[in-house]
Amino acid sequence: MDSMNSPSAHAESMLNNDAWVVIPLFNEAQVIGEVVQGLRGLFAQVVCIDDGSNDESGTIARAAGARIVRHPINLGQGAALQTGFEYALERGAHYVVTFDADGQHRVEDALEMLNRARNEGLAIVYGSRFLDNRTRPGLLKKIVLKTAVWVTNLTTRTRLTDAHNGLRVIRNDALNLIKLRQDRMAHGTEIVVQLGRTGLPYAEHPVEVIYSDYSKAKGQSLLNSVNILIDLIIR
């Protein structure tokens, strides 16, 4: 694994300098530049874990203002998150924001969640697409996701309405107790299990997940949900 610092494309902002945004990145060259640019308007520290991409994802993300840590081969999203957690903690992060690379998350939601963690003394804030009606995932995807929520709530100490949303805020005391070993989609349940064991205060926050033409064209929307459910069943 090798790391590369981002160029000083824009002046280093002190906005939210206590928080690092961690983005698992795999073959998202078409959208990652815009994702990073949007984040860099509000967050000084953004790191992309380039998980063995075979396109120009890492180069584009770095040009947009992110730091890059690269896995030489694809290890999976769980492994990428764990690398990002360790990288941010080593650099003094007080909070980490996990953010997807495909453009499905809103920067405004991330900032609201971070401010809520600060203002309410929360160690974990989970994003939920099911706390309001902004997100329209489609009937089949909704059924799969709700089933995943039911299984997760049945097997963990945490009660959530959206157990596999990639937008989260995690404070460093909770993050120090996380060690992800599930590299693929099952890491979403594993992180809920491990965070629940900390006994630290948490809340859910309403967020919008944007199902764009890009994500639909890649088939990510439903396929990821089915993969989550399969991993939950066999783990």
C-alpha cells in the first residue's frame, strides 16, 4: 500500500478541520472528481482509499483535492474503510465521516450529521434514507434493504431504520474500538455490531440517497442491496 499527498489545488480550509472524510474508491473515474470537489468546499481533510482501481479514479481524486492511499489490489470496501480509519486516526482526526464515491450522498447531510454529533455529544450518527420521504429506492430494493435492517437489528444491540447506509459520522473514541475484518458488503453489519458493543451514544439522522442515472447504469443500486442480504445470510 502506498500513499500520495494531494497537491494544494485550493487553499487549505480550516472548516471542519477536526473531521476527516474517508471515501472507499474503486473505478469511479466518471464521478469522483465532482464528489471530492463538493466535499472540499466544506471539509479540509478528504482521503480516498483507492482500492486497486484500474481506471484513473485515484489521479482524478487527487487532482480534485483529496489525499490518496492506494491498495495495490482490490481488497473490498470493508478493507478500504479500515485503512481509511487508521490513516485518519494517525493524523489526529476527532471525527471520521464515511462517504460513498459514487455521488449518492449529499455533502449537506454529512455536515448536518457532523454538527449533530458535536452539539449532542454523540459518538456515532448513522444516516438513514427511511426517516423521511426524499429517497425513492424502488419497491424491490426497499424490500431487500428493509430485510437487511430486520436481520441486523435482530443480531446486534443497535436499533436502526437503515442498517446499510454508507454515510456515517464516527467519533475517534468509537473508531479506536473498530477493527473491520469483513472485506466485502458484510462489513456494513460488522461495523454496526462493533459500534454497538462500545455502548457509546448514537442516533440516526435523515439523509437523501440519490439514485442517479450513473449509479443505475452501473447496476449498483439493486445489486449492492442483494449482495448485502447474501452476506448477511452466509456470514
